[in-house]
Amino acid sequence: MKQLTNALLTAAWISLAAHGGEKLRVVTTATDLAAIARYIGGERAEVSSIATGREDPHHIAAKPSYMLAAHNADLWIRVGMELEIGYEPPILEGARNPKILPGSPGHLDASLGALRLEVPTQRIDRSMGDLHPEGNPHYLLDPLNGRIVAKAIAARMARLRPADADYFAERLKAFQEDLDERMFGKALVKELGGANLWVLLLRGRLEASLRQPGRSKLGGWLGLMRPLRGRKLITYHRSWSYFVHRFGLTVAMEVEPKPGIPPTPARLTELISRIKAERIRVLLQAPHYSRKAGEMLARETGIRIVVAAMFPGGEPQVKDYFDVFDNLTGKLEKAFRD
Ligand SMILES: [Zn+2]
């Protein structure tokens, strides 16, 4: 009996050692980062997020429970570009966990490799609203940035858990394949390869490649959005710049006169005349903004309001990173078609 117990203990110890011991504890600020980290970390990581996906990502209060989560974390991942400037410093200070402080291997700023838009070229000040001095931080709404961030997360996880490096690399490959198939459609990815399709898209050569005889049709999110290229829409906040840029839509105006500033009566009048003059069909906004301005604009102009989650958790059906785009492209396609 004693021998059996010893054998079991040894087996348990070996499997624990083989898996690099305990799971990697990851805490992210936002739910899109958590969804990607969960995919990459698989069964070797325990991932939680500070935000739930339902709140305004610019304004989150630092609660003691967040400090406790950060205290126990091996890896802290932030969006960066000053999105968390109001709440990250007090959480990290209260966490008393030197492993996850900026500059440590346990601190990952996901924006470092991301493609950035709207980086100010002039000096900015408070009169310009809640402007982000390092550029627009809502970069995960470009699926290409999701692909880039996934790679950075996999690399950092491997650095912290070298024994699991192969596992994280496998998970990354699966994530990228999954994302590419959802972006371009399965058939096309099989024919040309996901990475290659991104290169064609970025170089403006995808159309030419699609015209070649025998080529499969463009599917996925891009296939759904392709007929809408060039269409104008209004957005509430400058939340969707990366999405519209990648999918070829145009934002005519924002409802907010400046980022973070609610619309004034003068702004609403301006919006009404612009919507009428340019026959703009769609107003896109995240669920955490007030619907009042949108409802008024809808009454005056007939514009359709599309409310779509920016983050996993923002709507009940939006659970992971891919769901954000399934939901968003589906709703937009419908709103422009009807
Ligand atoms: Zn913003």
C-alpha cells in the first residue's frame, strides 16, 4: 500500500514538473486581451480580466479586488497607449507584486507591436478632449492587431514558462489559423495561406489575386464587409477607427464633438444636416454610451442605430475575441442592406 502511495506521489510530481508546475496566472485589464490570452494559454494558464467588457474602458475605478487579483498574478497584460492611465497605477501600487511592474518580464504592454492610428503630430492639450497622446488605443478592433498581440502574448508566456513554450507556440498557430479563416474564409486560407492573404491585403493586391481563374471566393468577415467598402457612417466615440480602416468604411463624423465630450445642441444640428445631405444610413456605437443622442438623430433623419460590443462581455452573445467581429460585421451588413 505504502509503495503504491509513493508511486502515485512520484507520478503526480513528475506530471507537475512536466507542466512547469502551477498554471500561469494571467491578469489583463481588458476582456479582449483576456480572450486572446485564454486561447493561447489553454489549460496551462488561468486568465482573468479587470474589466467585464460592459463598462466604459476609459473610466474604470480601481477596486481592492483588482489589487488582490494583481497581487497573485505572474503576468499582467495591458492595452497601453494610456487607455488605463486612470486606474492601472493605483492597482499596480496596491498589488505589491514587483513581478508585474512595468519593465519586468511579468508586465506586457500589448500595444508595443500593434499598428497604430491617430497618433497626434501636434502638441495636445486638455481643450482637445480626452485625446490619447500615443494614438487611438482601440487597436484590437483591427483583427490584424489581434494576430500581432497573440504572438506577443505567446512569446511572453513562453519566456515565463519555458517548459510550456512548445505548447504556447501550438496554441498561437491554432489562434492565427482560426482568425485568418474567420477573416478571409476557409477555402481561401487553404488555397493561399493566412499570412499570405494578410500581405496581399496590406499591399492592396488582394483584389487582383481574387480575380485569378479558379480562385475561391472571399469569405469571412472581409467577404461580408467587402460590398460595403466606401460607405459612410457616424460613430458615437472614436472607438471604431481601426475597424473601419481595415474594412474600408468611412467615418463621416462622430457624435462626440471631441473625444469624451457629450454632444452639444450645436453638434446635433450639425449632425442632422450632415446625415441628411450625405444620406448616411448608420450610426455605430458601443453599448456603454447613452442612446439619447442617437434616438433623437434617428427620429430626425431615419438613421439606424447599430449598438455593438467593442469587447467580449459587452453583449451576452459576444463571448470571445472572434465574437466581437462576428457580431459587428453581421449587424453592420444587415443595417446597410435593409
Ligand atoms: Zn477612446
